[in-house]
Amino acid sequence: MLAAQLGVRVMLLVGDTVPLPPPHAVTTALAAAQVTTGGEDGDGFQLTFAAPRDGVMDYSIIKTLAPFKRVVVSAVFGVVPEVLIDGVITHQQFTPSEEPGGTTLTVSGRDLSQMLDLEEKNEAFPNQPDSVIAMRVLASYARYGILPRTTPTTAVPVMLQLIPRQAETDLAFLRRMARRNGFVFYVEPVAPGVSQAYWGPENRAGMPQPALTLGMGAESNVRGLHFTQDALAPVGAEGSILEPTLGVTLPIPPLPSLKLPPLALSPLPAERTRLMRETANASPTRAAAAMLAASSAAPDAVTAEGELDTARYGHALRARALVGVRGVGASYDGLWYVRSVTHDIRPGDYRQRFALSREGTMTTLPALPT
């Protein structure tokens, strides 16, 4: 079993619509697993198996791990599995070898959002806010164990003025609606076989994960860590609307980002400004949503990258959640948003490379959970 010497085991489920434990020979053949979560295009995985011939004509593992088979990969720390990804196989690479034990099968794929990106559609959604449309689109994927979680929006387009239309796949449509509201959209597992489709502002709520610690002796659990500040990352937005009765142009007051709560006591100010020309003829609610989206879409000014000592950390670090950093000084200690995590698991070795971000420096908390 991968990484068993570290007290960590990999649990694998495979199936069509419902993932189930595969044959024992498939589980023991797993030689390496890499899972990346939090990417802009969704989560992905790559699994490499030893593929001994077990039949006269073929290798049965090729059919067991055929394209569009559903795969759940979990890391088991102790007795509790922590799901890393729930997705589908989209690519298969078979490499035969004359050397004993040298034949390998490598499969890769994406999270369950891939199932939302297979069919382009032409649909109209008159007199419905974006959040209701998102719920309607996601309802058709319940058979995959996808549970929708959407944030309500207030802008209701009047049919005589605007009819929201879809002319792309469900995934592209949901992401487009998310961007115009300053939201994000992703699908992530919450339990084996159950995933959450989140459509809303960047989620900075909830308890932070155990702290990433450096320079504190036996409590240290980070192998390497570096920080970067980009003063050009923050972007402000300016816009106005045209009052139709009087023909007067009214400026829209600056609106804060939807990335709440703030994670830094000293955020870097926005030195660049984007002029929102498209708000001029929009309704006040649509114009305000566009301004919020522009403020929220700007990348965070401060980022961090590093690698975890998984044996000391004792957990799978989750992307799209909060984590504490301590032991690196007042400027960079505190809470961070986990932008992405890459889990690289091999026999006796489990590495987690991560990327963090927040809007500035200095911590907002006097202490962090360990």
C-alpha cells in the first residue's frame, strides 16, 4: 500500500456511476498517485499501476480502469479516510515491457465537474436570478452524488430587457455566471461518493486547518516555504450608470471585495484602476454586481509556496480552505487561503506541495490552532 511506512494508506474506489472497491489485484498494483486540487480548471489526478498479464489475451486492469470510469482516491490517516478527489478517468496510457514487472498502466482524469463539460446546450432562463439558474443546472447531476450549494443573488433580469441565455456546456455556463457575480464555481468531495458543487464567493469561513509551522523545533512540519508580494496584483474599479429619466451620469461608489473576512491586518492598496465601461447602461443592481465582480476577481497581492512534512502534519491539506502559518515572523504569520495542493504519493513517501494567498501582511489573530 502506498506510503504505508508513514502510517498513511491510499484507499481507491472505482465504478461506473457508483464507485466501489476494485479487485484486490488492482489496489495492490497501484504504484504512484498524484492529485492536484484547487486549480483554476478544476482538480485532477494521475494514477500509475503495475500491469502484470493476468489472462491469455489481455490485461484485465485495462478494462477495470477504462475511460470515464469513476475514481475516488482517499488518504487514510489512522482509521479516517480523507477524500482527495472524486473524478472520472479521461486518459489512459498503457506501456508494455518485456522486462518482468515493467508493464505499466497510467490513467489520468478530472474531478466530477468534467461531467458538466460534455454537452453544449442552448437554453433560455427568463425572469430568473443567476443563483436560481445555477440550482436548476446542477439539479440534473444528483445521480453522481453532487449536492449543490449556491449563494443567493438579488439581480432579477426583467424579460423585456434581458433574458439570460446559455450557449455552452453547463460547466462553462456556471463559471461565466460565477465570474459576473464575483463568485467561484468548483466541485469537491465531502465524503466517498458524495461531492459538493459550490457556486458563490470565495469561501473563507469555517475553522482553519492545523497550522503550517516552521522554525519551531519538534513542532515544525514544513520542509520549505517562501513568500512573494506583488504590488500590481490589487486592482480597483470605477464605473457609472446613466439615469434614464434625467440623462444624468451617476458614479458608482467603490465596493469592497467579496473575499471576506479579511485575512491580513495590512492589505496592499490597489494602485491600478479598471474603468467599468459596461455598467453605463446597466440597471443599478447589475452595475453593482459588475463592480463587485471586478474587485473580487483581482488576485491576492501576497502569496506563499512550500512543501509539507506529511508524517509530522498528520493530515491531508485541503485546498479552498483556511490554514494558519506560524514561526515565520509577524509579517507573514496568521491565516491564509489555501489556493492549491498537489499530493504526490509513492511507496514510503507522501509529499504535499501547496500554494497560499491573502491580500496583505500582518496577522489578524493573536493565536492560531495547532
